Amino acid sequence: MNSIPRDFRLRQSEQAWFDQAEGQLPFKANPYYLQLAAGSEALRRQVIPTEAELEPLEYESSDPLSEEIHSPLPRMVHRYKNRIALLLTDNCSIHCRHCFRRTFTGTGSRNLSLEDCDDVINYVNSHPEIREILLTGGDPLTMPESDLEKILRQFRRNSSDSNLVLRLATRIPAVHPGRITPGLLSILSDNGPLWMVVQFNHPDELTETSRKSLDMIRKSGIPMVNQTVLLKGVNDNADTLADLFQDLLSAGVKPYYLFQGDLARGTSHFRVPLEKGWRIMDELRVRISGLAMPVFAVDLPGGGGKIPLSRSLLIRETATSYIFNSAEMEGREYEYPKEKG
Ligand SMILES: *Cc1c(COP(=O)(O)O)cnc(C)c1O
Ligand code: SF4
């Protein structure tokens, strides 16, 4: 649904967004997540926009990771030597208000075609160093099953590397778990090796339905890891994250990354100061096992790539920013702003 149902009571700061920005910026929800959001502040913040989004900061960007400059083919991002990301669709089941691809998602671009796919496969075949393909978007699991199946089969049939790893990133088990069906799972498991990367940001997203979907995925033999985005007012405390990561572990999902917010336009109200993120990580380490611990990481602004946010990669600080060294990018320096809490 692309507008808010009448029986959902908006608050003033939310109504202000709909008055000023509806139609210019995408809003999308579904009945399942909206019902959860009505009873959970943490989920509400992730799906209902507020007027805070209308105040972009000067250093925020519509392409915060500079993906554009690393795209040798349309919809394909080749930023790291041995893996590429492929944006299959711009469609999602809900629009997460913190999304860093928020200027791509929901724009009505067509899905990747089989011809596009062949171009990608040719590219991959002529770059044997590529061992892994991230299938992302948007959310690939919102695509029609037959389209998804054709794309996966195409990769398996035409790629010269039969061990090419497919990594499918999706938020479906958290936001629309009813979409996980035996039919969909057999398409995925028949075209492995395939890993699923899910995104849970709060324990309230682990409902009975959602746990059931994770159980089905696990039993179909698809390994899962989780990425969480650190979000102010949603999960920026050790209690919430300890519960989340422990619950994920018991559902058979390994916490992989905890992401510091990207500098996407109009998302400053979600960002947590780095110092606070570090403190939360220190606290988590004494409360949950190593297996339940994700890597705290950031995608450096300006195309610096993902780096683990260990204090050892911090070269120096200025009054307004942290300066990191990106190993991937041959020792170039990248800046991440110091923000107030
Ligand atoms: C995140 C990302 C990857 C995967 O990085 P990992 O550290 O292996 O998870 C690959 N390509 C692009 C463009 C990415 O943004
Ligand atoms: S599902 Fe993923 S791509 Fe879609 S809005 Fe949420 S974070 Fe962005």
C-alpha cells in the first residue's frame, strides 16, 4: 500500500510528512508490518515517515556510497575485487525509512531482464576473480517467482564457475514472512550454493510468523546471516541488541553485520554517534557469545567501502570528524562525521 489506511492514526510529526512530501518521496507499507507498527514504537519509526526526513544535512547524499562510479554495467556494482552486487528490482514490501538506496527503491524502474543478466554473466565469466554475486535491490523476494527462477537458472546455466556463490539480501522474513513459501524456497535451494542475508533490526520483528518463516528457510538447507542497521530510537542500546542477536541465534541465523548508518539524505534522525556505537559493542561482548556478535561496520562515504569499525583503523580525529584508513581502497583516507546524539 502506497498511502496510509484511514484507520491508522497519524501523529502530528508524521502527518506533517504526508502533508508536505507525499508523492515526492516514496512511502510504502503492508498490512502485516503496519499492524505490528501500531503496537511497537521501534517498528513504527522504521516504516512511518516523520517531518525529520524533510531536513537533509549538507553532507548527506542521494548516493552515499558512490555506487554510481563503481557501476561498469547498469544495476551492477563492482566495488570489491572478488564480488559484485546486482540490483534485481527496485521493489520492496515496505520502504524502510532509513534505507540508503531510498532514491532507487520504489522509483518504478523495470526489473533486471534476462538480457541484462547475460551481460552480467559475460562480465563475471571474463573476470574469474569474481566468486560471489550479491542479489539485492530493492528486495529480490518481491519479484514474481518465475522471474526470479529464470534469473537464478540463467546464472547456473551460463556461468563458467559452478561454485559461484549467490548471496540473496532480503528483508522479507522480517516484514512479510507469509511470502516465504515451499515453492519459493525450492527455487532458491535448487539453485545453490546460495546464502540468504536477512535484515532484522528489533526483537519485535521476530514474531511467531516470522520465526516460522526462518524455520522453513533453515530446514530447506539455506544458510542465513543477518544484518542490522544501528538506528536511533529503534535499537541503540545494548539490552535491545543483546535480545535481538540472541533470538536470531536461536532461530538459526548468525548475526553478521551491525551497520553504522550511511549518510543518506534525510536520515540524520536515525544516526547514532560512533562513540555510542562503540560503547554498545563493548557492552554486548560481555553479555552475548562470540557466535552471537556481529561485526560493527560502516560503508565509508564516498566509496571507501565497508570497513569494520575497530578503533585500530581510526587514524586520527578532528573536531568534526573521524578519519579512517580503508584497506580495500589502498590506504586512502575517508572521513565520517562526528554527530551529536
Ligand atoms: C556490501 C557490499 C558487498 C559485500 O561485502 P561483504 O563485506 O562481503 O559483506 C559487495 N559489494 C558491494 C557493492 C557492497 O555494497
Ligand atoms: S527492504 Fe531493503 S532496499 Fe527495501 S527499503 Fe528496506 S532496506 Fe531499503
